[in-house]
Amino acid sequence: MAEFSARGGDRTVQNPSDNQSSHVSHGNLPKQSTGGGGPSHGGQVVQKSMAQNQEFDRILADKDNEIKSLNETVNVLELKVQSLEKLLHLKDQKIQNLSAKIK
């Protein structure tokens, strides 16, 4: 799960498998060189970089939501498997009891 700060450039990413968090910051990225094109190009590069970061954050949030949904589905299916295993065990016990009565 990713948590986003009010600045929009920082986020904490948590890996659900090992419960560890790592901090990723996009707010302090070095500005890209514009090749001497002047300050007007620098603003465009920063805006493009910010737009790319926002798009990346949106994609990351979508993927996090998809992972959460799939994890919930896995949990429901695991509960169903456990229930079916219990029923199978009860059925086997009943078969053994009826077989014992026949003998």
C-alpha cells in the first residue's frame, strides 16, 4: 500500500509480504539539463517531470488498488478451500463409520 503526503512528491511504499516500508521521494529530483536552451525550457522540463510523477503516482495507486482487490479475492478463496476441506474430512469420516458398521 502506498501512502501519499500532502506535498504529493513523497510516498511510503509498503511491501505486504515482508511488512517493511521504504520511503521514495520525487520532490527533490535534480533538474534535467536543457542543453543551454535558457530558463524558459527549464520550466517546461520541470512541468513535464511533475506531470510524469503525477501520472506515475496515479498508475501506482491504481496498481495498489488492484493488488488489494486481488488479495481480498485470494483470502475469500482460501476460506472456501478450508471449508471444503472440512466437508471432505467429515465425508471421509462418515464413509469410514458406515464401512465399519457393514463389517
